[in-house]
Amino acid sequence: MRRLLLFDVDGTLVRGGPAKVAFHEALVATYSATGPIEVHEFSGKTDPQIARELLRLAGLDDASIDAGLPSLFERYVDGLRDRLPAAPVEVLPGVHELVESLAEAADVALGLVTGNVLEGARLKLAGPGLDGLFEIGGFGSDSEERNDLPGIALERARERWNVHFGPDEVFVIGDTPRDVECGRAHGLRTLAVATGSYGDRELRAAGADVVLADFSDARAARDLLLAG
Ligand SMILES: [Mg+2]
């Protein structure tokens, strides 16, 4: 058995933390605008996608948005780093046990597919000690399009482990229909977990191969991810 498991971050491994506050501050500092950040849907989207959607709604054109993105994400990452000690993320039930048991399993490679920019993902996972377990990934800093991210992660896995993982050997794991869609776009297997803002029915309707309420039964989740 050989497996590549690509985990989303927010709503899947962790929740909470100061990301939205840090993002808000970075938008104001960079563009003097935030758009409708309090009501906008963030889940399953990449960080640059969220920035572009908000700033377009604030009336900015794409050239102005693009010109500010490097400063925006520099400020955002700095803000996240400053704020995380006082407002740490919460690790979701069963995640420590699940991920640590997978990391110890033979022939299992762990990575991330997340809309977070790379440094944002690393910072969120570093506090609870999860960052070192995911050696490769596809990130919002690689592409604004979530559907691009599994392909980027697969390429990095090929470089890292010198293994070409077949579609049946890869699970994309996340908490939103967008996670499921990006895995399906590459013909990969998908496991959805209803610990974000979507329920069992919406995740099944998106076409997830497996849907779990949460990872509290870490052993069962592990067996599902390693089956077949
Ligand atoms: Mg998520």
C-alpha cells in the first residue's frame, strides 16, 4: 500500500486563530479598503482569491489589486505571526492522533492542499506542533485557483519522494465542497469532514468519496484513508 494524503488546514486540521483580523489589518494597510469582509464567504477559497473578490467589491481594478498583493501577504504573515501567541488556533478533535499515526505508517506521505499562503499555513500549524509532519503541499501562494493546487502538490511529492502517485493512491482531505471539487478535478479520491461550515449532506452532494462528522475516531479515519 502506498498513499499520499493531502490535507486542508482551516476547518480540517485546525480552526479559529487571528487570521481574519490579520487579513483585515493587512488589507487596510495595503489598499485602504477591505470590501465586505465581515459577511464574505472565505471557506475553501485561496487567500489571493479572497483578496481579489473583496477588493473588486470595494471597487478596485485588477491591476491595482495585483500591484499590492506582495505587500498584502507580507503584512498578513507578519500580523499572523504577531497575533498567534495570544490567539492560538484550536486543533480539531482527533487530529493529533490521526496525523501522528499516519506519519508513522509505512509508505504514507503527508502533504497539504490549502488556500493559505505557504507561510500562513506553516504558522497556523506550528503552534500545535503539526507543521513538521507535512513535507510538501500546494498553497494559495502557488495559485489563486484551488483546482490547480493538487497538481502542484503531486509534482512536489514526485520531486520529494521520487514517486509517481497514481490517482487511486491519493486522497484530498478537506471541509468544503471546494476541497472535494479540486480533488475530483484531478481524478483523486476525496474525504470530507464536516468540522467546517458545511454539513454531511452538502459534502456528499459535492461528490466526496467519504464523509466523516469529525476525526474523533482517529483509528477509523486512519483505516479509511489507508484502505484499498
Ligand atoms: Mg478548509
